[in-house]
Amino acid sequence: MKTIDSIATQTRSAVAALDGLLRRHPRTLTGGVVALLLGSAVTAFGIAPLAPDAAELPRRLVSETPAAALDVPAQLEALGTHATALYRSDLTRSADTVDSLLQRLGVDDPEAAAFLRRDPTAHKLLDGRAGKMVQALAEGGRLLQLIARYPHADEASARTHFTRLTVERRTQPDGASAWQSNSESVPLKSEARMASGTIESSLFAAADEARLPDHVTVQLAELFGAEIDFRRELRRGDRFTVLYESRTADGEPVAWGGGAGRVLAAQFVNAGKAYDAVWFEFAREDGVASKGSYFDLQGKSLARMFLGSPLAFSRVTSGFAMRLHPVLNTWRQHAGVDYAAPTGTPVRAMGDGIVDFAGRQNGYGNVVILRHAGERETRYAHLSRIAVRQGTRVEQGQNIGAVGATGWATGPHLHFEFRVRGAVRDPLTIARASEAVNLPATAKSRFESVATSARQWFAHGAIDASVAEAAAARFE
């Protein structure tokens, strides 16, 4: 009760005080109340939407008929009947027939197959060696055009020209279609190509990733093989850059006639150290022809007069020593070195020279004998194929034949001999000790210009125009 009485007393006192305040300041309090009401009105006006009430807007009903469902099966069927001309490419094989080749090219055209069999020009498609580059244009299995590109038949022209065989269906004036064939000799084009790669597992794996031709990869390994052991010293992250010659037939790189050409410049970074090489040609001392070799950027020769092996990759099965002859079954001195390799493996000239003999000779079977400077001679025996003629000049690394088993041989291998003034010598010892190719003093100033261009290329990764032009000029 006391609490209620106390609250009532306080309320009456507050009302009395407010009443006294109103009596003393009537105008001030009235203005304040009016201002408070006006502010509330402005706030309400600012918040209230200006748009009309949605309930009062007119209403309209919109209806549309949905489009008919797409007839997907019908469209797929129509697409299947639509004829599209497509190009397909392949290489001819030794066991190819007209039918097997056309089948690989996606062609089902009996009329075209019959023409390829009976036409003398078109029949050349499967004549001779396999490996012809064939491109077919077909529409719905029907052949429209077939183009084959392959080495020129004339060996002397094969380095600069290729043969283009064209078979195509043409429309006659009367509206009928007829097959026509044509064979022509076309100049090879040349260009300098650049490739680079990083080692993850092996040199050849990185080269394949960089789409580097095998022939160029082998050159790269031989260029730096004296400085880098590619079996033991390669490191993940090592990298290479190479500029090399390339020949093309209608824009397609070719493998014949030195198509996967010479390395012009290269750099290999192994364990952080850079090794450089550049190809440089200079006049021979005898003035007969130009001479080329590889040098580092300081002018030091990287090449020797003789290669370390006549095969790019092989293993020695019989060295320069006494042995039990596998055919005669008697102990005698082995006058050379035997390299194990499959039949058909390319054999290279160990050094520059002249073909002294190329043919069959007793137990050697098919043999090539090269005569070199300084009364030195190299012999390559048991060949399955000979690729040079007697009296011709060959360059170091040039293909002179292929491994075989002709003559006194129990299996495919290469028998290699090295002779000095008619006396046999250990080929491995002679090759390692052969002198380097020296740069003539008269060519040093021109070499420095080439080395400067190579340094810029290695630094910036761009092909110098003069280097590319020099590469192209080699094919002219």
C-alpha cells in the first residue's frame, strides 16, 4: 500500500509541475510540438512511394502458344545425309594394295579404285618404295581428289625437287565426270625451323614433345656428347634450343633428300651450364669446294675428322682383338669392330672422303670402301643396301648404306675397319684421337659475325633473318 501511495504522490507532483510549465511558457512548447509534427510529415513523405497503388492499376491477361518441340531425331537424320568433304592423310606401306590404302583414307569408291589400277600414271602411287605422302579429299566416301608426294625418281634431282602425283575427278563440258591423272616435278621449299624443350626423363622424350625430327635429335646428342654424358649427367630441368634446316613439299616437312636437315645452331643447358654450337662453312684449303663444321661461339671446333661410330646408336659385339671366327671356327685377329644393329639401320660415313669401292667383295658381302686424306681408309661390310657409287665424294655423316648380313655373317651387323697406309688400326682408338677441324684465319672475321647473330638468338630465342636466309640458300 505504501508503494502505491508513493507512486500516486509522485505522479501528482509531475502533473503539477507540467501544468506550471505550460502556464509559464505556452508559446515555446506549442512551437516545439508543431515542429515535431512537421518533421514527421516530411519523413513520411520521403519514405512513401511516388508510384500509384498497384491495386488501382488496370489489369491485362497475356497468353502465348509455346513453340512446337524440336524434332531432334529428324534433325540428326538430316545431318547424317548432309555431305561433307574431308581431307585425310597417310603414308603408303610396302604391303599396300589400292583397296587397303583407300580404306585407310576413308574412301569407298569402286570407280576410283578401278582407275588407280588401270591408269599408268596413277598406278605409280604404289610403285617403288613405300612411305609416299598421300592426301585424299573425299565426300561421303566418294573420292574427289588424291595427291601423293614422294622423292624425285632422278637421284641427282631428289635433293632439290619432289614428285607430285595428282588424281582427281573433273566435270566435263557435257556435265559428266571423268578421272584425270598428272605427275609433275616440283621444287622443294626450304626454311629454318626452331624447336626447344625441357628434360623431364630423357633427351629423346623431350625431343618428341618438342616435335623435333629424330635425325636432328641424333645430331644434337653428337654435338654435345663429348661434353655431356646423356646417360648419366642429364638433369630434370635441363633445356635445349635448336635451329635446323627443313625442306617441305607443298608445306609438308619431308624426310627424304636431307629433309630433316642439318643443325644450324644449338644450345644445351646442363646443370646450369650452357654449351653452344654453330654450323659454319668456309673455303677448303684445296679450293675445290666449301667445308663446314661446328664450332662454339669462341671459334673452337666441336667436330673431329672422324665420327666416334658409323652407327648413330649401337653396341659393339666384337672388338679389335683375337677371337674365334664365327664362320671359320678358327682363332684369328679381328681386323675391325662389329656393331650389332637390325637390318636396314642406316650406316654413316665416318669422315669426308671419296668412294673407292662400292659393291660385293668376298666375305665382306656388300661393302663400301672410302678413301680419306692422309692415306686413311674406312670399310663398311655386310651391308644389305649400298647408297653410294664408286668415285663420288661423300661428307661426314652421310648415309652410305644399311646394315645387313651379306657375305660371311651369321646375323645382321656392321663390320667396320680403319686402315692407315694399308695397315689395319683399332677404329675406336683412331676415331677418338683424330684431329679437330681448325678454323682458317681467313674465315675468322666472318665467323665472328655468325657467332654474334647466334648469341643474340640464344639470348632472345628469335631466329635472326640472316641465319634463316643462309639456311634457305643451302637448298638452292
